[in-house]
Amino acid sequence: MSNKTLAIIKPDATAKNVSGEIIAAIQQAGFRILGMKLTKISPEVAGEFYAVHKERPFYGELIAYMTSGTIVPLALQKDNAVEEFRKLIGATDPKKAEAGTIRARFGTGIEANAIHGSDSDENALREIGFFFPESEIVAVNK
Ligand code: UDP
Ligand code: MG
């Protein structure tokens, strides 16, 4: 079991100026921040990040949305990080997310759902490497 995951505060949340509140919720839940940056990505980069969704009907809109504004990728560490973080953010659709979760608090729709969280240990390492190619983050395993 890996202890790392990759989060992205999405453009709807940065536009609402709630990145700080989301980061506070992440830290209060016991995650340590190993890497953090504020950036914008191109359609090429977003397409590569979401390549697994290429065949899904929402892919084109998802790429347009993820490139529409500032994002904040975060490399996070906690025991059982992937599962714990998915619990903290809640269901993909904020309307279905449990009360108190980040998506229930800050998301506005199934696409503009405030935050991304890796869905497996394997993807977490791939996604951390994608945004934080410095190898020491992926290597830290304490
Ligand atoms: N998404 C969307 N429409 C859908 C499902 C997903 O626009 O019907 C977007 C949404 O931003 C979601 C992302 O695509 O977070 C990736 O979808 P996934 O099914 O992996 O959901 P997640 O793992 O983020 O909960
Ligand atoms: Mg997913």
C-alpha cells in the first residue's frame, strides 16, 4: 500500500478563490504536502493526463475545462493516501457527495467538482511523476 496521492485543485475552485480553504481541509485531514504548484496546462498536457478517459463522452469538455484556468496540483502523503483522499473529496458528482466532503462543499457540478484525487496507487505514482518529475517525491516512502 502506497502512502501518496496526487490532488489537483481544479479551475472552478481556483476561480472561486477557495484554494486556501481546500488546502486547509486537506491538512486538517492529516495529509502532508510534498509538492505543490500553481499552474495552467495546455490541451496537450491535459489530454495526456486524462488519456484513460479518451473514449468517454465527456473527454473533450473535460480537457477544455481543465485548461480554462489556474490549477493547483498537490503531491500528498498519508497512510493509505489514495483511499483516504477519495473519502475526503467525496463522489464525482458534488450533489451525490457526502456532506462535509470537499466536493460537496466546493463543487458546482459533475464536471466542475473542485478537486481531483488519484484512483489507485499505480496511478498516484504516475500522476505525481507527471506534475512533479523530481524523483525524490515519488521515492519518499516514510
Ligand atoms: N467528469 C465529467 N462528466 C462525467 C464524469 C466525470 O465531466 O460524467 C469529469 C469530472 O471532472 C471528473 C473527471 O471527469 O472528476 C474524471 O472522471 P472520473 O470518472 O475519473 O471521476 P473522479 O475519479 O474524478 O471522481
Ligand atoms: Mg478518476
